[in-house]
Amino acid sequence: MKVRVDAEFRKLISPPSDAELTQLRENIKRDGCRDPLVTWNGTLLDGHNRYQFCIAEGIKFTTTELKGIESRDDAKLWIIRNQFGRRNLNQYQRAELALELDEIEKAKAKHRQNAAGKHGSKGGRGNKTLGPKLEQGFTKPKGRTNERLGDIAGIAHNNIHKARVIKNEGDEKLIQKVRSGEVSLDKGYKAVRPTGRANGKPPRRGSAEAKAAEATMTISAAKIPNAVKAIVKLEEITRDSSTFWPQLCVQRL
């Protein structure tokens, strides 16, 4: 039996540690592949490592075809939600999956809204309210995004913020270290934002962090000449019927 391996689907699955892979291989060699691999239209959704070891060792396996999946986005959402059931995922891995899930859900919602808009525009005056009616049926996330994603991933919502910062602002080397657990989520976040706040809120007034930010951002008024303030205004004057020349005017206040 042969199944297809989709690179994009496999990338969504957090890789196990070397020790976990070694143990899995030994278990399969000793007991066989006890659980069926999960597929969608013949494409593997769950069981990539088991499939790889079974092929390498010549061990038979079974598959179960997943029902109710209508698109690739649905398949990716299933993979992500299925990963949350793994107990060996660290905080960053869980947050990373939640952030990926959020992006897919946003893309799906945008697609539905566009489809509803096109559907409504075709109906003329008689279907004027069709788009909004369809849009009301969509499920919208409640509460703040970090809190919602934290609940989905089973982690504190401020860890979603930290993971987002690392993902967007950290280099690939740091991301790999945090993902593998070599560097903790907190240390990874502090490496990217040494004076940042975990919850993304502005620093408390009077704190050392606030004073440091104020010293960095404030421009001393003494450095601004008080005698003259200029306003530069760009005007266009017509030289002939087709050519415009800019004139720079400086006005003293």
C-alpha cells in the first residue's frame, strides 16, 4: 500500500526528538505498526514517521481515510488540532501551531467574505442583503486573539505574544533553538526584545523601563532653534500650458 506525502502538510507537524524517533522505530520493529495511518484522498495527514519506518523496515501498515475534509485548508486545520493532543510539545511549538491555525482561519474567513460579496453582487436589487446574511453565519473569534489562541493551545496567552515576536523578529538559528527546547520561550523572547514586556503592554509610568524608553525617544527642546521655525511648502506654478515647476517657499513665523 502506498500513500502520498505532502511537503506542506508534513511541515505543520512538529518533529519529535532524536530519542523519541529512536524509541518509535524500536517499537515498530518489535510490535509492528499498531495504529492506522490517517489519510485524506490518499494523502498522509498523520503518521509520517511511522510510515517512513514501515517503508524502511518493510513492515505492513493500514490506513484510515478521513471524512468531512473539503479542502487543503481544512486538512491543515485538522493536522494542527491533532497535534495539540501530543503531550511532548513544548510551549513554543504549541504557540507556533496556534499562530499557524490563526493564519489559516483568517484566510478562510476572507475567502468566505469575498465569495459572499460576489454572490450578493450578482443578485441585483432583489439580492441586495444576501451578502450580509451569509456573513452573519460565519463564526467569529471571541475575545482577544492571544487569549483565544492560548486557550486553543493550552498555554498562557502571553506566551502566544512571545512566540509571535520570536517568529517575526528572531533569526532562524534562534527559532530552531527555541523550537527544539534548547532555549526556553522566555529566554528566546528576551534575546529578541531585551527590554520588552511579556504581555505586549506599554511599560508602567515611572518604571526603569519607561525611563529608558523616554530617554531614548525624547528630543531635547534646547536642540531646536527658538529663533526661527520654518514651514516648507511645495507649490506648483505653471510656466507654460504643459510644464509645471516646483517652487520651494520658506516662511518665517
